Amino acid sequence: MGVFFFALQYAAQAGWSAGIKRIPLAFGSWLPIAGILMLVSFFVFGHDLFHWTHHDLYDTTSHEFDSIINAKKAYFFWPLSEHPSTPVFFYSQNVILLWFVVLFIY
């Protein structure tokens, strides 16, 4: 949000934000660290943080079956797989997004 604020002030050529422009720019320097922490936290705590990582939600014979999450299975997991496995699409989406953000800011 801080990088967006700075970009907006720069595009509008606003002069009032000259005194505080270093604060939102500092937010942008945190993005690579936050992205790495995001991926690490998903690998370590993903099963506790995200409801869709529980495999019982996709088993139609299970008591925990969720038809809404089962319909979104292709987004979370590999789209060609019948049963949920490693969320390859979710990992790749996060890595590509982080790569683009770091590439365009630095």
C-alpha cells in the first residue's frame, strides 16, 4: 500500500507528500522479506492457517466433505489431478507474484 501511495503521489506530481515520501518507500523494501516469510509460514503452518488444505474436505465419503471448496479444487491444487496433492498452483502464483513485485520495484 505504501508503494502504491508513493506511485500515486509521483504520478499526480503532488508536492505536499515530499516530507513523508521516504516512509512509503521503506515499505517497499520490506516486500522481498515479507514474501519469503509468507512462503515459509505457508510451508510450516499452512495446514493450521488454511482450511482448504485439509484433505477430508475433498473426499465425498467423508463427514467433513465441503462441496463449495471441492468445486474450487482446481484453483488450490494441481488442476489435472483428481485428488488433492501439493498445491502447485498456489505456490507458483505466490512465487510469480513476489517475483514481479520485486522486479518492478527494484
